Amino acid sequence: LIEVPVVNTTIPHEILAKFGTSKVLLKPAISGTGIVASNTIRAVLELAGIKDIISKSLGSRNKVSVVKATMVALSNLRRTEEVTAEGKLDFEVQEEDANETE
């Protein structure tokens, strides 16, 4: 069993995972989007309790490899709090000057 971080009804960030020659891209979606995924990926995401997500399967379409790549992606998801606590998330907010012309 793995713990999947869910923010509202979606995942906290975009992720690309690979298993063998199969790749799975998972992207967060706004509420009401639903699960946009193949039947193979959809089954895993529904069991994880995710209701809004966009996905894309790349590479091999072997169902076992796609399921395992999806599981790898879900297990690699991190909460924002976890990343900031480790000091790996570094950003600064820049303000734009509305009167500035380029």
C-alpha cells in the first residue's frame, strides 16, 4: 500500500514516471474535470481516491507496465509542505510594474 497525497480532489503537482518502456504523465485538474485517462490508468486513480486529473500514457501500452508506471508516479508525489521543509523548493515572488514599458 502507498499513501497518495490528494489536494481537494486532485494531485498536488504534475509528475512523469517510467516503468520499463511505459511512461505515464499525470497532471492536476480543476474541480469538475473528472478523470481523463485510459481505462488502465483510470482504475488505479479511482482506487487512489482521485476525482479530477488529466493523464497521458507514453511509450509501451502494455497494461501491466502502464499500471506499474502509474503506481510509481503516485508513490513519488510529494506534498508542498514536505518539499519546503526539506529546503528543496526555492522561489521568490517578483512584482511587475504596470507603468513600465519595454
